[in-house]
Amino acid sequence: MAGTLPDDRELAMQILAELRAPRVAAAFACGGLLALAGALMQTLFRNPLAEPYLLGVSGGAGLLALLGMAAGLAWPWVSALAFAGSLLALALAAALGGRLLARDHTPLLLAGVMLAAGFGALIALVLSVTPAERLPGMLFFLMGDLAWTSQPALLWAALLLAVAAALALSRRLDVLQLSPLKAASLGVAVAPTRWALFALAGACTALVVAQAGSIGFVGLMVPHALRKLGFAGHRVLLPVCALAGGSLLVLADALARTVIEPRELPVGVLTALLGVPMMLWLLRKP
Amino acid sequence: MSLTIQHLSLHTGTRTLVDSLDLALEPGEVLGILGANGAGKSTLLTVLAGLAAPAHGRVTLDGQPLDALPPLTRAQHIGLLPQGDEGGFFGSVADFVALGHFPFGGPAPDLATHLATWELADLANRPLDTLSGGERQRARLAQLAVQAPRIALLDEPLTHLDPAHQARLLAWARSEADAGHSVVLTLHDPNWAACHCDRLLFLHGNGRWQLGTPADLLTPDSLEALYGPGTAALWRQNGRAQPV
């Protein structure tokens, strides 16, 4: 017994340092980035139901990632393809719907929704012609799974940079909640600020999707819930979103790994299972 | 010297709304703009605020072309109350009103005073979207008052307000003018226009415009020409209105 303890301890420490800690760190950064992106999208579209995947980012990422998986590519390539797919979706949304962004965000919103629908159909097509043995990996990617994340340092650097950039915009974002005309009359350059929001929210989302697939609900629920709880000013809302989103995803991932041990659930399933009741409870608040 | 408009023309599609308008807005005056729906009143205010370019002509503030001013500098001098649309604002009434100070940076001074002036003190912590239409309009006006522009452009500011608050708004416009500021407002009621405006601008929506004092312009014939048949009778019936 005495002889085995150090080995167990060593193994446990090794598991903690090499597997668990990086995964927890990655989960926190992913959750923070998604919640931050959600808050930015809700301000961009002046709508509390906006979320990071509204512009087809998850669809674009999913389609290219699935094509990569179908071709038998290794994860780093699939991840790179997912990132490229996200950027492709954003570029298409901007090109098709961004012309009037200074005055009206509806065309961008419609372009994004249409792209998401189009990518969704193509994803369904890929899934329907893929051999059954490849399907589980694809489904985990589409539902969001942190088992693939390999670069927590990159995600953390992105989170810190994104929070700093969002904070630099925060006062303008408060004003941007007003109508574009009113915001412009108060001295905000509406079009450049909206494009900055679009780019920042898009970059945060694309990075997470490339690392962990399309983890749902965090980006919608966390900012929405925090606004309902009274966090209105962006200077406080945005960093609190990053903290709460990160915490929620760490909790969801811990549960995803443990509830049906030794098997793992996709973390996206847990974020929804945790988030839906919380959201419904919040909606009952007057 | 204040806001000056030279040879300004406004178009919508192929239609000319305003043709070659010349106007120098004086400090200390309340200018009322009257015209039928779609005559170009809101478009003109947007151009005067420096937020849209006219088809022809130029607008200058103290001799400087408006489009050459940095947005924040412009917002420190010119305020606009557009017709309401606050669908995306998630915060409280106090947060909303305080945004009027954005062009100057830092927290809004005298916020409590402005909230009290517009009878919003009891509503200050309520979410904006729970307010009635009239209360929300008062919040917009309080936001503009916090901005304290020396040129205030108000697009149909009487909308949603009950008569007492309409009178209070017009009294506020007068007090702004007395403080040396200029107030431009679009409105529809010729009686209010007669009582509270120093000058009136009639926009006929076909390029034609008239500028003059209420005594010069407010006649049954001119109102019929502006709004169409039936409006002259309305003016005579309401001719009894007195300044508040």
C-alpha cells in the first residue's frame, strides 16, 4: 500500500496537470468568449434574443468541419476548416446584408438567418450520406464538445483581449442601444462601431467553434439572464458575462464528464439542460 | 451667429421636398416647422443635426461646415430628439436619461434635477420598456435636457404627451430660448405654434417653403394651402388658445 500511494498521487497529479486543468481552463475561456459574443450581438441587433450563432457562424463552421471529418482529416485540420467556415459565414453575411448597417441592421440579420438555414440544410445532406461509423464524432462537434480543445492558452489570450476590446467600446455600446439616429446625434460613429461589434463578436465565436464545436445556449442565456438581473451598463455587464459564461461552461463540462461515467456527454447538451430551467425561472420574474 | 442654412435642397426619390432654403437660426429663438405628413420635416431636422447630407446647399455652425465637425464636437452643440424608437434599450430610466451626457464623457451632472423636472424621479429605477408612451417621451426629453445642446432639434416632441406636459415642454423650449439657445420643433397644432414660436417655417412638400412670424403665416388661407381643405376651419375654431 505504502509503495503505491506516491504512484497514485503522481498519476493523479499528472491527470490534473495535463488533462483536467487545461480542459477546465479551456472550458472557462470558451464560455466567457461565447457569453461575451452573445452580449455584443444582442447590442448590435438591439434584441435580447440575439446570440453568437445568429449570423450562420456555427453552420459555416459545422459544414466545413464535417466535410473535413468525412474526408478523414485529423483534428487540427478539422479545427482549421471550422475556423475558415466561420469566417466564410461572417464574410457572406457582411457582403450580403451589411450595406445599410449604419441605419438598419435588419438586412444583416436576415442574411445571417438565411445563411444559417442554408448551412443547416447542407450539414443535414452531409450527415445523410456519411457512413454510420463517422457519425458520432460529427454529432459531438455539432452539439459542442470540449474534449477536442487543445489550446487553452490561445483561448485565454483571446478572452482577455476580447474583454479589453469590449471594455474599450463599452460606453459607445450603451449609446448604441438607442436608435441609430439618436446614437449618431449623441456623437457615436454608428457604422464603424457596429462593424467593430460584428468583427469582435464574430472572432470570439469563430475561435470557440474551431476549438470546441457549436456549444449552444451560453451565448444566449448568460447575457440575457444578467440583463434581467439588472446588469445594464456594458462596462459591468461585459466582464460579468465573461465570468458567468466561463463558470457556467466549467460546471456544465464537469457534469458532462461525470453524470454517466465513464462515458462523456456533449457539453452543449448540459448547457441547455442547465440553462433552460434557469431561463424559464428568470422569465417568471416581473 | 449660430446654425446657418444656405440654398438647401432636399429630395426623396425624384421628388423635391425643399428647394433652395435659406435660414439663419438665431440664438434665443423658437422656430416651429409645420407641414403635412411626408413634407420633409424630419428629413430637414436630420440634415440640420449633421446626420445626413442635403441634396444641395450647405449647413454651417458658427461658420464651420457641419460635416467637417467631429461627431462628438457636433453633439456637444446640437441635440436631436428623433421620433421614438428605444426597442433595444435594456436599462433603467435613469441609465437612459444619463446617456444624454455621452458627448461630454463622465457621469451626468444634475441627473436627479433633470429627472425631477420631467417628473421621472419616481420612475428612475424602472426598466425603460415598462413606461407608458408619454412617460417614455418625457424620458427622451430629459435625455436631451441632460445633453443641454445650444441648438435643440425636436421632431414632433408633443407626441404621446398629455396637454399639461405639452404645455410644460413648450415652456421648457421658451426657457431654453431665454437662456440664449435655439430650439427648432416640428408640430402640427397651429394654436401651439401661434403661442410658442417666434418664427415658423412652412414646408409644402413640393419644394416650396415659407418663413415668417406666426402673425404673418398663420392665416386660414395659408393653412389650407399647407394642409389641404378643412384645416382653416380647425384653426378658426381653436383660435382662442392662449400662451401657457
